[in-house]
Amino acid sequence: MKKIKKQRWQSLNNQNKQFKNGKNEMVKGNKYQIQKEMIA
């Protein structure tokens, strides 16, 4: 019972990390896009 709970918690944590990483990549991409548009 406890083992399953721990695994579920870990997978939730991993999903959160991936989500945060994805958000960071999106923000970086947006900044890069804005810089390109300003230069153009």
C-alpha cells in the first residue's frame, strides 16, 4: 500500500518537473521570438 503511494507521488513529481521544464522552454522560446521580431 505505502509502496504504491510513494511511486504515485514520485510520478506526480516527475510530471511537475517536466511541466516546469516545458514552461521554461516556452518562456525562453517566447523571449527569443520577441528579440527576433525586434531586430527584424
